Amino acid sequence: MDTYTFATSRQINFPVCVRINSLEGRQNSVPSSVLLKHPEIRHIGSIQSPTSELYVTAQLWAESKPLGVSMQTPHVFFKNGRVWNKWLELPVLVKDCPMSSQIAITIWDISPCPEDGSINHTVPFGGTTIALFDKDGALRKGRQKCKVYRQRAADGQMPSSTPHVPRPKRRKRNQLPSPPIPEEEELERLELLFKKHEMNEIPQNDWLDQLVFQAVGKKAREVDEAARKRAALAKAARLEAINSKHKTLKTGTLNADDDSDDDLIDELEDEELFTIYVDFPRWDFPVVFEDHDYEPPRMMQEFQHAAETQGKAAPEVRYGPGISGFGTVVDDEEYPVMQIFDPDQFHKDNPCESKHRRLVRSNRNAYSDSDQKPNAKVRDHLNEILNYGPTQELTPPEKDVLWTFRRHLSRDKRALTKVVKATDWNAPNEARQMAELIPKWARIDVDSALELLGPTYDSPFVRAYAVDRLRQANDAGLLLYLLQLVQALKFEKYGNEEEGLPPTSLAKFLIDRAANNFTLGNYLHWFLMVEIDDQGPDTNAANRKLFARVEYYFMIELEKKDPEQRKVLLRQGELIAVLTRVGKEIRSSRDSRPYKIERLKKYLADPKNELIKIDPPLPLPFDPEIHVSGIFPEEANVFKSSLSPLLLKFKIASVGDGASTSIQSRSQSAGQYSIIFKTGDDLRQDQLVVQIITLMNDLLLKENLDLKLTPYRILATSPLAGAVQFIPSTAISVISAKYKGSVLAYLRANNPDSSGPLGVRKEAMDTYIRSCAGYCVITYILGVGDRHLDNLLLQPSGQFFHIDFGFILGRDPKPFAPLIKLCKEMVEGLGGAGSPQYAQFKQYCFTAFAALRKSSSLVLNLFSLMVQSSIQDVRLVEEQMGVSGGVVAKVQERFHLDLTEEEAVKVLDQVLADSVNAVFGVIIDKVHEFVQGWRA
């Protein structure tokens, strides 16, 4: 079949046009008795001559309201028939027409004796109304046949009383439908064929077409004459029935409430069958209706989200007569029923419930429930509420039960965030009671404090309490959440700039801690600078101003406490500026890669650029525990990529005490620190994923589970530049090509041990098993996509890890991609799916997944603070979900918090099995390998 092509009405930047062709029909002569009774109609043009001069007006209507003014045909003298053949251009574009648009066409006659002394000499000859779009939503095109309703102007209301296709007549009670007339059915079939012939859908043959047109015209006249005779006979029979019925009523032999008279009167139709033919523009393709894609307001988004979560249906509203719209459910032509969204529902409280809540929570009852304790049933219900996720909405009954037992719940640290949600902070009485109770509450965890800093909590008292709880965290723990805490600054409310920062604000807390710890200050500075430099279309100027204000006060605080630290940050900025400039020059150059490498080495070796020697040693911005004294120009390189990333190796001057043991030992032995510097790429998404991996690694280590993860250093220095720590490793694709698809052979070559499992040193095999399990679970939870053999790396020590997190939260550019990337090469390195190593790998997966589920609230709270960030996939998922918190819902879905631990482990086991047996994963790897080889 050919590809079906169509256009949308939003693409038609063209006015609505209609051509008035001809009026067909025979007008009956007016009886002399009527003329004697109404002599003024004797001088109407159509009464005097069957070809009198008439003119036609057309006006666009929608939702029972006119759109623009009406347009009319010019004055035309007719000879044999009323034929205008004139185009009318209406003052509305097709793209601006709603679905309910219809054209009201009225034929006007001239009367020299207007009624009531009016100066308007026009009287309606007849009218008809035709919809601009048909019932399938397609724009009408070509010739249309419209019934004319005599002596009535076209009605643009909805539903119209003058439709171009008459509605089926109502039948009497117990009356069978009248059988169709074969001649009329055949004529309708021929008219449809004529329309297809005009649209060039039927091949044309001139001499044969003329014969057919003549024969069909003769047949049409015969059918028309037969219809007139039937109408005259039917009218006489109906009049006789009405007269006999009136006589029966006078004698009292018939009930007066019988509605047969109304049915007979409704059946009296004009026997003057007039039809007007009009033309719409013809298009090469079908044109279907497309509405404006308005972004729903946040109030409507909250309403729809509440409607989905609470399962409440939209209300039904019954309008008065003549008011309708597209998509309505019509149970009565005169009184249609329309379903609409009430923006106040689920957004504003029910007045009765609000009054009840105020009475229950008033001062009179403030201390009456201080000693109340829940019974067993209520206690179970409260425990169920406390186990809700951080993003789950509370229903009014749940809020009431939480408020009632708030004093009893103050001993449970999990309950604070739920009770805060149940509090109406706009009510002074409730806010005062909670302000008195919160300081007495059981000390909450840091993850709960992060939840209180989210966008849904705007009470200054609550946020101040959360900041006070953060003061209990050490610098190492605070560093794990620093990226999200910087984003939480967007939800702060500050007063006048001249007043400075409030002492209880999050910004003041971060500045004080960062001024006393160089590592915290280093990352805080760069996180703020990236947000300040972000000029993207989705960023907010007010947020940039806020971050600039915080950075300004941070620099002032450093000037007071440690001026040397501020100078170090300025020197780091100069280093990044130089690297960014050279990176842009190399990337924009059209030279070959060898020439780019020589150009880079020459640039680095130039003493003017102050890169070959850095004195005094400078802490690296992306790893401030490492102090470097220069760069090795001869070791620099340019990767084969469209962005031409730079491989730079720094001379290590010293390593701080805070550096990790593995990095410290590796750095000291090699004496150099390798990084990859990129320009033209936004690394903030990779930075977020690596930060979450670092956090999860810390959570697993607290559970005594070391999965040998590799959370390498990464820092976005601007929205389009950044640095990544270079870890010496080999891609699985390279290993597969060199060792004929055997990862096990690579492990044996780097860690030979004949007595070890599968001929590999036991420590290396254990490291490989643990790291594979850790990354499989973490990438599954984060929904990492676009996994192929080039971004799966393996170190000689057996540590396996992922890089390049361009797609997360379930997004993947490849169709039918498995949820976990567990390719056959990885399984082969474990000895196959039936080996003891594979069974151990699965056990590590289950243990890690169960451990991370226990800390799911912390991970979800961190993502909830990122919902308004400029990270690509976070922004896209928020737009696709349509409600705030869609990112959190995506992550929460992978934790399977609605299941027990055993059920969740079974789900993960099935996902692992599906990933191992996934056929599309193998196909995707082959296609990717072919594409990369073709590019090379």
C-alpha cells in the first residue's frame, strides 16, 4: 500500500472559502386566496418571477456564536436558472477554526413592502447550515449538496435547525419505518460517483461522460417530479387527518392529551424541495482537524493528577437549550450534556470539609487530643500511611487522622513529614500548634530533612527546622547531597537583597559550611557557577539571579575567613578558561586528528599559557584532594569523536588525606592524574548519575556490601563544558574483538591463576562478579539507556563499570532495549549462565537491590529536589508525565515499593532472565558495531 499522507488544519494558513454555485428546485404558485389575504407578498421578487434576482450571504459560526462578519454574492441577473458561480472569502483562517465551525448560508429575496415599516427590504428566501468539518474531523472539500429551508434564515446555533442534511423524521408510535425508494437511492449513489468524478478519482472520458450526464439529468427530473407528487398526496392526507381529529376532539371522543396532533404537525414539511450546491476548495491530501496545543496550567495538572490518584470522575454539567460543543454527549437534541473539568475540584477544598477541619482543629480542641492514643485498627492504618513514599498524596481522611494523633506520633521520626503535609500552614492556629510541637519531635534523619526542603514545603519554620537538622551531618555526608542542596535554593524565599541572607536559610548554612571546608567550598563554587552561566531557553532569569546572589555572599564570606581559598578558586577559573578555549579551537578545527594532536601538544608546551608548570600547585576543580603542578604536553591526546575530547595528564604535586585509597595509590604510583576535558557537551546529567552511584556505593558499604564500584570524578564547569576522570580500562567491544568475544580470556590474560576459579585469580574474579552485579542493579533503578559494548568498560583488575549516561529514567533511543544490559560477553566472563559464578552474581544483585530499597526514600528525595533542574532527561520526563514529580515516579517504579522484598526480588530475577535472553540486545550491539565501523 502507498503511504497515507494527510495535512492538519493548523497547517492551512488560508482563509475559509466557499463557492456558491446554483439553486435548484421548483417554486409552487401562490393560490389566489393567499394573495387576497396577504396582498403584500404579491410584490416579492420570487413570487413574480421564477428567476428573480436573489443574493446569498455566508457567515462562519462556532459554539453558537458568529465568527467574523458575513460575506455576500454580487448582484447577478439570471436568465434560465439561478446560477451565481461566485467564490466568497470569509474573514477567518482555516487554522483558526474550531472543530464546531459551520457556515450559515442564507438566500435573500427582495420585498418592496417590508413588515412593521422597516427600511430593510430583504426577506429570507431560504437557508441552510453546513459544518466545515465532517463527522470524522476532515475538512470538507469539493461540491456539496445542501437542503434549503424555505422562508427561513440559516441558523448557526448548535444544534442547527437548518442542517444541510435533514435529520431523520420522528416516527409515530408503533409506526414502522417507511421503505426506501429505489429511484432515490440510485440517484444518491450516482451523485456520490459524480463527486468522485469531479475529484479526479474516476478516469474521465469526454464523449461517454456527456451521455451519462444527460441520462442522469433526465433521471433526476423524473425522481424530482415523483417526489413532488408524493409530497402533495401526503400533505392532503395529513390535512384531512388533522381536520378529522379536530372534529373528534369537539365531540369529546378523544383524550385531549393525545400528542398525535403534534406528530402530524411536525411532519408537515415544505413540498418545495430546493437545493443549493456549494463548492469548497479541493486539496491534494485530506485535511484533518488539529486543535491548539495549549499547555495546561499547573492548577489543571494538579486536578488531573488528583483525579487519577483518587479515582474521581469528572462532573456532568447540563446546559440550557442551544448550548453545545464538540465532543458532547447528546442525550437530547434540545438539552445536550457536556462533560467539563472543574478547575476548583481537587484544588480547592470542599467548603463543608474546610469548615469541619477548622472546627476540629480549633483552639477549643487543641489540647483535648493530647492524650489520645490510637486503637489497634487505627494504629495499623497509621503505620500504613507512614510507609507511603515521599511523593504520595494524602487524602483528607488520612490528613485528619494524622492531625488527631499528631502528639502520639511525635515519638516516631518517620511521621513528621506526613504530619507536616496534613497541616494547613495558611491557618494561623494550625501553624502555631505545629511550631510548638516540631521542636519536641523525635530527631529525623537527613533524608527526611531533604524532603522538607523540596518544592512542596514553603513554610519558613519547617525549612528552618530542616536546615537545623542538616547541621548535624558531617562534611563528607553533606558532600553527597550538595548537588541537590544547590538545586533546593530555588525553593527558598528571600527578602530584600540589602538585608543579606536570613541566618536560618539554606543558603546561609551552605556558605558557612563551605567557608570552613575547602572541598565543600570548591564544589559549591562550581555548582553555582554552572547555574549562573546557564542561558538555555528552559532556564529562569530569577533563578540565575538567585544563584549569583548566593555566590556573591560566598565570596564575601571567603574574603573574611580565608582569602587564600578565594584566590585558589579564581586560579581554578583561569585554568578552566584556558582549557575551554583550547578545547573549542581543537573541536572547531577541520584539520585531521594527527594535526589536532600536534597542535594541542604545541599549545600546552607554550610557556605563555602557563600550563606546563603550575606554581604554586593547584587543587583540581573536579578532585580538589589532588594538587597538580603542571601538564605533560607530550602525553596529551585527542579522542576520535565529533566533539574531539582532550586527554590531559597532570603532574601530581600532592594528594590530600580525603582522597580515596584506590585513587591515592594509583596516583602516587603513576605520578600523574589523567582527565578527559570536553567542550560542546552538557555533563550535568552524567554528573548527576555518577553522584547517585557514589551515594549508593556509600549506602551499600554501610551495609557491609562492597561491590567494587568505580564512581569516577566528573564536574560540569559550564553548561557546555566539563572534565571527567580518565580510568585506564578497555571497552567490552575492544575485548570482544581482540579475544574473540571472550571476556574470560581477557581476565585470564591479566590475572592468570591455574588454581583460581575458571583460571582467573580469585580476587579479580570476585571483583568482576561484584562490580557486574552492582552496576546491573544501579543502572536498572536509574533507568540508564543507550547501553552498548562501547560504554561498558573493564579494568585489568576485574572492575567493571559504565560510562556515558546520555539517556536515563527509562529513555532509550533504541527500540525493545532490555531493562538491564547483561550481554552474552558479560555472562561469558562469569563462566556462563549455569556456572557457580553466575549464581553468586545473582545473589549479589538481590542483596544489593534489597539494601537499596531500604534507602529508597533518600534517593527519591534527592530526585525530587532535581525536578526543576536543566538536566535534559529530567526536564523531558517532567514534560512527558505532565505533572510535577514525574521523575520521582519513574525512579519509584523501579524500586517496586508496592511489593514485599521477596516479590521485588522475584521481579528483578525475571528482569535478569529477560535481559540474558534478549534477542534485540544482540541485534542492537551488532548494528551499533556496524555503524561505528562505518564512521571510522
